Amino acid sequence: MNVIEKIQQQQLRKDMPPFKVGDVVRVFSRIKEADRERIQLFSGIVINKQGRGIRETFTVRKVVGGYGVERIYPLHSPFIQKVEVERAGRVRRAKLYYLRDRVGKIATKIEEA
């Protein structure tokens, strides 16, 4: 194992709960504004997980006021305070990009596991 891999192994977070695509999660992220910090909550459906190791990311989507909003989070970022799994979803796809085309209540409907 070379030096870069050793450093990356030290920076991996072990406090993240196991979640998968289709789960409804709440992401608490730290936001820096000028000279202070605050915690911002973003709740939605995980539509994508990709990458391995330190580069792993996940995409969370929610519908606000009729518009779809997506955020991509690095899984091992120090700016993510915690991730809570609200509801486990049962899906048969690795990526849920088809939810982007759905409108209204059906855009958030996923069978519960």
C-alpha cells in the first residue's frame, strides 16, 4: 500500500449508516457563512451512489414547490455531520434517474422495504 492509499484509509468515515439507492435519508451538512457555521438539513430520496473509497458520492433528490432539487454529497466529507435513514426503499435499479421525469406525488413514491 503506497502513501496516498494509507492517507485515504485514515480519512474514510466509519460512522455512516448503511444506506442504498431508494432509501429516504436526512443529510445534516455544515454550512460556513462568513464567520459562523450552521447545520443545514436536506431530506430526500437517494437516486445515485457511485465511486469507491474516498471518492464515493451519493445524490439526494427532493421536490420543493413543484421543482426537483438534487444535491450531490461526498460520502466521506468532513462537512457532513450525519446521515439518518428515514425509510428504506425497495427498488430494482442501481440509478433512479427515471424519477426526474415524474411529477407530483408519484415522484416520491417508492415501495418500502
